[in-house]
Amino acid sequence: MINSEIEKFLEASDMSYMFCLLANKEIERMNKLPQSIKDSFKRTITEEALHHVAKNYIPDYMFESNEAMIQQRDEDLDMTKDDDDIEDMMGISEE
């Protein structure tokens, strides 16, 4: 097997078929993620999916990605605001 967590899950629950079905669904879901998110995985998609099912934890990568984009946008807006403040202080105007 891939690791002890997966083996432990299968032995404890005796649901090999259900585990495989859930893992396949998780693989399908993860394959639909944007490439930038898939590139951030430390393991292959199959290994990540098996790990998620064994741990009974399915992370919401899209939510995390959207939060990161919003945070980056806010930081960019803050930098733009700082640039505008500096231009105002120096008496520079865009015309």
C-alpha cells in the first residue's frame, strides 16, 4: 500500500470498494482544478486523493486560491494608494 494511514483506514472500516470509489471521485475533482493549484501539490494527484479520503478531509482548494487572489489584489490596491499619496505630496498630477 501507499502508506499506513490508508492501510489503517481499509482495515478498520473494511470498505475497500467504497474507498476506491471515493478516491476516484476525489481524483476527478482534483483533475478539474486550475494548473496553478495542481502545481502546488507535494505529491501526485492520485497520492493526494488517497490521502484525502483516508484522512476524511477534502480541502477546498478553490476557496483557498480565491482568498489568496483577493489578498494579492488588496495588497496591489494598497500599493497603488501609496503611490497616489506620494504623488499628491509631491504635487504630481496625471493629466
